[in-house]
Amino acid sequence: MKKIIAPLIALTMLAAPLVASAHPGRTDANGGHTCRTNCEKWGLQPGEYHYHDANGNIIRQGEKKTQQTQKSTPKSTNNSSTKKDDKKKLPNSITTKVIKVIDGDTFVVKINNKEEKVRLIGVDTPETVHPSKPVQYYGPEASAYTKKRLEGKTVTLEFDVQQRDKYGRLLAYVWLGNEKNKKAEMFNQTLVKEGYAQVATFPPNVKYTDSFVKLQKEAREAGKGLWGKK
């Protein structure tokens, strides 16, 4: 008799913790089941449908749907190009003052009390300050001309489809004028017309490309500036 009772006691002791902490109920095809016993201990109502996670925690039906939705929704990520695009978009045109010329096609203005580099759209002057390129033919002349015409002057910046390049510089058509006509002269066109720059088209900013190409053809045929004999 003792031999029979001993194994029974051992089995009862092993099963006791399981019964005390469980609420039996076979899981269905969705991996959940209804609470049958010890429901109050688990904070459930008798017959309440629920799930268990890998750690044995209770997950109610509504909570599981929320978790699934959160998992399926991709988290937003931030990178350098996004941060650049987060800069506040400016109006289609803005009037400001040129405070410093860097080279023939790049200069600095102040907008909203902040210094901004501006790169002329559609044109490219010979290099003078490039970190990895030597000073190019007619580069010093182009830089000197831009400095003479723009530095310290009030100009109107006209923007195209894309306002900034990958370096964060503003991309603009630059207008010089007077009180009667603030758009009397587009400086981008002048640089090409006088042979200080050649056409450099980068979509989507192509608003005046046709006029640039026409002016370059005329300057080249006339041997102006960088198109002259070296």
C-alpha cells in the first residue's frame, strides 16, 4: 500500500503548482482560448477569450489586435537628406542682399537672419575654389565679374521646382533691377551671354534652359569669354 501511495503523493505535488496558476482551456486555431478556472487570479472574467504570450502573460483579444497593428506599421526613419528637406520652404521668390561672393556661380545672402549659400541654376562657371580641382581657365575672371555685379547688391531670388541641392544650398535665378523693374536682368543669363559660364542643366529645374542654350550658342560663335582663344 505504501508503495502505491508514495508515487501518488509525488504526482500530486508536481501537478499542484500547475493547477494553482493555470486556467485550463484548449487553444483554438487562432492560438487563444476562454478562461474556465482561476479567472479572477489572472484578472479575467469567467469565459473571457484571451491569449498568452511567450512569457505566459495574458493578452486580451483587443490588445492582440493593437499589437499586430503596431508591428505592421513601419516606423519612420530620419536621415541627412530628410533633415535637409525639413528646412522650411521659401516663397517662389524673395528679395535679399548679397553679402559675399564665393565664386562665379555661388554667393551668400542673409534670409530670416540666417546666412544661406545660393547656387545659380542652369549655369556653371570655371572653378576657382574647388577643394580637388585646380583653378580653371577664365575662372578668376568669372569670379571677379560676379563679385563686381552682385556683392553688396539687393537681388531677387526666383526658385524653380527644387529649392535646394544635396548640399543644402539654395538654387535660384538671380534678378537685378531697379525701382521700376525689379526683373530687368537675370544674372544667370548674363553670365552665359558674356561668356563667363556655360549651360549646366539639372532637372527638374529647367524653366529657362532654352534661353540659356540660345545665349551660349551666340557667345560661343562670337568667341566671348571662355569661348575665346586660350
